Amino acid sequence: MIGVGSRVVLNDRYRDRREYCGTVMTVTRLGELGSCAVAYTDLMPGPYAIDGFDEVEEGGDTDGQEG
């Protein structure tokens, strides 16, 4: 379950932040916008829907890039 401190990457659910694909980010805050659960990260400039992230297991990443 994604929470504050989780390491996450974007999944393929949404297509509006492709510049962050493959980049491991850390969740800094959780919140809601309307009825949508969102997460704020250390790299993205604003909130993003939680279901648009996949959690990365400790010590792993998707393609060798780390944010």
C-alpha cells in the first residue's frame, strides 16, 4: 500500500506525465482532490492520482534510473 515514504514509479494507467516514466520518486504527502486520492512526490510539481503509481520494492527500480 502506498504511503508517505513509499518509493513509486508511474504505471501505464494515465499518459499525462510521461517525462517521469521510469523515474523512482518518494511520496512526501497524501491527500484528496475531489473524490480522487492523490500523492505528492519529491520530484513532481503537483499531486498525482495514487492509482497512477506502482510501488517499488526496497532497493529496486524499473530501469536503473533513480530520481
